[in-house]
Amino acid sequence: MMKDLKGKTAIVTGGARGIGKTLVTALASEGCHVLVSDIDGEGARRTAKETAGMGVETLAVQGDVSNAPDVEAMIDQCIETFGRIDILVNNAGITRDNLLMRMKEDDWDLVLKVNLKGAFLCTKQVVRSMMRQRSGKIVNIASVVGVMGNAGQANYAASKAGLIGFTKSVAKEVASKNIQVNAVAPGFIQTDMTEKLTSEVKETYMNHIPARMFGNPEDVAAAVIFLASSSSNYITGQVLHVDGGLVM
């Protein structure tokens, strides 16, 4: 692991559970002070408390990433507490799966609002601070579904495809300010959500993965740590697939 993250400050949205919680733990283990943001305030506080014993400062903030005042308050709290923001991980996301013909308009709007607008609001606020300090790392958690599509996930796939386009566009805008913007696209990662799938569905996925194995949240965290470190200083606007070869 890269050891140049010690003393840096990171924000992880959707950090209360799942991949987000693993990202918080990984960044803290590298010496990062971490702001844990989640709409589940109790979960965010629990995650922050668990990582506080790693010798770093953690701060839990309850908020909705798709709500501009919540995002502004989160960024203000981070700067007030830590003095700066070095890393932003846009991880917050939701699913409302259904076939297109059965998908409710509200479910389309909500997924795009959280997954895509949320990243826009957080990035817009953080970039201002990063531009002043002329350094920063932004990592957006996309998905292979945003590249290959998936039946029953038109809203989710659209949000993640949009996030990839957003990543590349912002990367071009801020590259001259020494800010790198990249995305990580996980494939089939074993989480509480995927554990609920039937064995038949899991087998179908497995048959499409050349590595013949599922990933885990730590695999995603390793990619994020790399993109948050100085080892990626000459990498921007890229999408790093963590998927066992599912998408090539």
C-alpha cells in the first residue's frame, strides 16, 4: 500500500455500510482523517467510531448528497474540523431495479438524483477548495453496469454511465490545477445486497467472469487507495474496472 496518505483528509459519501464502510476503514488505515457522510446518521456515527481507534480523526455527518444545503453544510464542517479536503470519494448510491415497462417515474428520478446529482453537488463544492490549494483527488464509484448495461437496471445504468461521462469532463476542467478525477467501476462485489441474490443468479454472473470469482469490498478499496495516492498523479479521467475481467 502507498504510505503517502498519512495526515490527508478524505470525505466518503455513503460511508455507513457496505463498500463505503470498507473505503472509510481503508483510508483510515493509511493515516487519513475521514469524514463519513451518509443519510443514515446513526450508521455514519457507528462507522466513524469504529475507525477512530486507528489513530486518526473521524467525523460523521448525516446528510443527503442530493440536497445542496446538506452538501454545503458537510463541506463546511469538514474544512472547519480538518482545515482542508484532499480526497473526495463519491460513493453514495441507491438502486430501484425494475424492468423499463414497470419502472415508476419516481424510481427513475430518485436513482439519477442520488447517484448522479449527488456526485455533481459534492464535487462542485469540493473542487473550489481543491483549486485554492492546487491539489486534490476525486474518485467516483461507478459500475460496470454503466459500461455494459443490465436488464432491469435502466435507471441505475444510466446514472453510472452519466457518472463516467461526468468524471471525464471534470477531469479535463481541473487537470491544470493539479486535481485528478477518476472512477472505479466495480463488477460483482460480495456485499449484503448481493448476498440476497439466488444461487441461480449468482451462477449466471459467475459464468461471465473470466476470473471465475467474485470480488470483495477490499478489492474496490485497494483501487481507491491507489487513485487517492500520489502514485496516480499522472492518471486522470480514467475508469478502473475492478471486475475480474467481466468488462474488457
